[in-house]
Amino acid sequence: MRPSFAVLIGMALLGVPAANAQDSPAGPGLGEIMTLQQLRHIKLWFAGRAGNWPLADYEIGELNEGFEDVTKLLGGDTVDKAVGAPMQALQKIIDNKNSAAFTAAFDQLTAGCNSCHHTLDHGFIAIQRPTSLPYSNQNFAPQK
């Protein structure tokens, strides 16, 4: 089974050899998935702040997929309890292209992430609004 492109990117960022992903039937671990989630969180922030709603919609979809993967690893409803409602609210705001409500909804998602980390005894992982853009090669302005 070949790893997905997103998994390969995540492994490249973490310095994990691609052969490990191909040899491991379990796939990426929680740390690798959460690294990708953090990158998606950053991109979502900059897309929403720029009013690039198609990109914001794409990134929230990717976050949803990542949270599904986390749920499969953890089992139970820990993830849904922490970020389910904030993700739904943020999706509605993105669908409505509501710039005025985006920041508060994004902050609620971020609070949900931190709540989940505390629930899992990983409170030392504290997520916040991004302050700088690590993607200097991507234009976040809406394209015409």
C-alpha cells in the first residue's frame, strides 16, 4: 500500500523515511497526523483572513479528514467532543463567507484543540492563532 501524498509531505517535514510508511501496515502515528493538522490549522487561518473561501473550505475539509484519522487511532468520541461543534460552526461561516465571524469561530476551534490536548494529558501542546506564514511560496489571496 502506497502512502498518500499528504503522509509523504508530513514525513518529509518530520524527517521520516518514506520506506517506513510503506512497510508499516499501521500507517502514520498520532504525532505525524497532528503535525499535518497543525499545518492545516495555519493554512486555514491565513485563507480565512485573506477571504480566500475556496481555500478555507479545502483546508477545513482536510482538517475533518485528519480528525477522522485521529478518531480511528484513539477510538471513542474525544475528538468530536472537543472540536465537533467548532468545526461545524466554522464550516457554516466559511460557507457563508462571513469574514466578521471567522476569527471568533477559528478561536473556538483552537480552544477545542487545546481542550482535547488537556483531555489526553498533552496540555503542554498549546495551539494558538498563527503569527507568521510558513508558506512563502503560496499566495493566500483569493484568485480570480
